[in-house]
Amino acid sequence: MADRFYATGKRKKAVARVWISPGSGKVQVNKMSAEDYFGGTFQTHKLVKPFEVTETKEQFDVMATLTGGGKSAQVDALAHGISKALLEADAELRIPLKRSGLLTRDPRNKERKKYGQKGARAKFQFSKR
């Protein structure tokens, strides 16, 4: 058994490079603790969901580097990366991870702005005269 497992998680423009290794459940993001990086209780429940679903809580240490996107997308990208790394560690965890939707990358992205318009959907106000 390898001592570290790697996976990449993505959401919108956020990319999480995740390494998990057997340990005590510490989560380190960009050389900071997850609480410091995300600011206290900022959706940190999403980070522990892959471990709760697979019943591997406090069995793995997480080391991740996050780039791009906002904090909310980064949390989702990190959860996606943790799920994929757990799958690398143990292939039998696929069924509970898949059932809870943690292996599916959220495909939604920002819609591009169209020419002659104010934004992606917003248009300039029409004036007849």
C-alpha cells in the first residue's frame, strides 16, 4: 500500500490538487489549516462529507493546494479531490461515494458575455425613440 494518494478536484475555475495519507484527520490547505484558510465554519462540513460517507473519518491527513475561483468553489473542488483520492486509496469506496454524488464534477460554469449586450443574459434597455 502506498503512503500517499493523489487526485485533482475541480469546480468552476477552482482546481484542487489533493494528497491524502494515513494519519489523524488533519486538513492542510495551501500550507494553512482549513479553518484558517476558509475562515472558521465556512462550509467546512463539505470537506468532511467524503470521510463521513466512507466511514474513514480521522484516518487520513489531507494536504491540498487550491488555485482559481472563489472560496465556495474551492471548497467544492477540495471535496471532489478528496473523494477521488479516497477512491485511489480504496476502490471499494466507489459505491458510497458515487451514491452521495461526490465523484461527479459539477459541470456548471460562468456563461460568457455576448457582444452587443450588457452581460451573458442582461441586455441594454430598448428605446423606441
